Amino acid sequence: MELRCEGCAGCCVDWRPIDPDAAGDGDRTGRRPTLDDRYDLVPLTRDEVVAFLDRGLGDVLVPRLFEPAEGDDHVTVDGITLAAVRDRPTFVVGLRKPSKPVAPVGTGVSRWLDSCVFLDPTTLQCRIHGREEYPRTCSVYPAHNLELDAETECERVEAAGGGERLIEADVPAETPAPPFGSHALGATVFAYPVSADLDGVVDRLRQGFGTDDDRARFVGAAAGSRPGSLSVDRDRMAEARVRAREADSWAGRAIDAWTARAGTDGALVGLDDAERERLVHRLEDDAGAPGTPGWGR
Ligand code: SF4
Ligand code: SF4
């Protein structure tokens, strides 16, 4: 696989406002409609969820629930039918995407677009690339799409006139299994143990108004899960929920700061490059964000 990622970030940014026809439907996860409209959520493994918690980054995590596909178990909460295993709603955990001032997919023009919490808006590089917490899904992208003969974000960017991106489309032999399927229960697809505890929560998440505590309770359930099983360790779940709720990282604070400043989706930012860079530096780098290496390495 050979990619040309400089100036792209198509898989880290919701660029539908730039070109809704060329961008995808926003879902990497297959045939079950998602309750939220987040673009390209990165599903994390249980161990990755725990690793983020261990680094004090529990405030960057967000759950995703699903509507059932035909034949799925399901359960109703807040009047909303959810995909389930038996009576337990299924969910994944990914990274939050606040609106940031970015110029992705080769446009060179800064707009307010939902962007991964770890995307440096100035360099369009990932701030955790190559670090221990770098998600496996990102490290192998777009190998699973290529394996399944599914369109890649790189090809969508190319179709939108964002330059040549997918240079070589061979799938590396060491590519791990995709994050969904029967092996994924308790590893990347989790089941919330008591659906009655989600009254009010599901409706808020669907409307995009989930609270810190709403997010934390799912992070707790994911961290308490056992790969290959439905069981959830209640002590680990409770402890992880507290850690997620109490997290106060540079990244969580940057999400709040960007959210307070953001214009409407796709709106021009209205700052010149130097002004935008200073703002990014103040809200992310000065707050403790790891730097990015540059494209010349
Ligand atoms: S973790 Fe990095 S590579 Fe993955 S979506 Fe976020 S910015 Fe992009
Ligand atoms: S969409 Fe493809 S080319 Fe663009 S940043 Fe992601 S992996 Fe790289």
C-alpha cells in the first residue's frame, strides 16, 4: 500500500460540507445505521480504550450505538430501537470530532469541519501517529476497505479533485482482521449490561447532546468487557467510568475550546494562515498536545 497523505486528512475530517457527492456516507461500519452522524468514526479495541484511560485521555472517547439490521436482536430505550445482543444494546467506542479550522482534501482553504481530536489543524498530521495509543484502525487504513473491495476515503478524495492519493493498492500480508464480525464481541463491539440504565442517555446521544457522564458510562462498560464474551466486570466498569468522567486532558480542553469558537459546518474560517496557526498553537500545542513530525521525514 502506498499513499500520499500530505494535505489530505480525508479519513480524519468530515469533509461532506465541501463535496457531499464525493464524500461517503460517513460510516465505516457496515449495514447497521448509526444513531449519530459522525463521519468515519475510528472504532477502538477494548485495550485501546483502556490505554487512553491510562494516559488520562478518557475525555476524548465517544460511544456509537446502532439501529438493528434485519434479524438482529434489539431493545427499545427512549422509544428508540437499538441493535442488541440479547437485551444488551451494542456499541463501539471511538474518538471525538470537534469542529476545527482545517483545509483538507487538497483544497488549501480553511473551513470549520468536524475533525479528529488528534488531528493537528495546521499540519494536517496526526498528533499520536506512531505512538502507543495510535489506533490500529488508523495504522492499517485503508487495508480493510481494499480487502473488502469497498471504496476508500483516498479514492473519494481523488474523485473530488483532491489529488492522487492511493498510489499502490496492495494489502500488506500482516493486516489484522477487521474490527467487526463474530470475533469482535467484547473486543471492539461491546454490549451495555443494563439497558434500563440508559433512559434519557440514548435520546441525548442521538441528538448530539451527550454529556461527559453519558460518554463515561459507555467507556466504563467497554473497559470492563471481556473479549469474546458478553460479560462485563462491574468493578472494572465502575472504576473506568469514574476515570473517564474525571479526565481533564489537553485534548478534552481543546475540544471544549474549539466547540466554543466553531462556525457553522463548512463555513470559511476567516483567518489568514498565520492567525490560524497561532490559534492552533494556543489551544492545542501550548495546552500540551504532542507535535507532528512534518512531511519531510
Ligand atoms: S487518530 Fe490520527 S489518523 Fe486516526 S483519525 Fe485521528 S487524526 Fe486521523
Ligand atoms: S484519505 Fe487516504 S490519502 Fe487521505 S490522509 Fe487518509 S489515508 Fe491518507
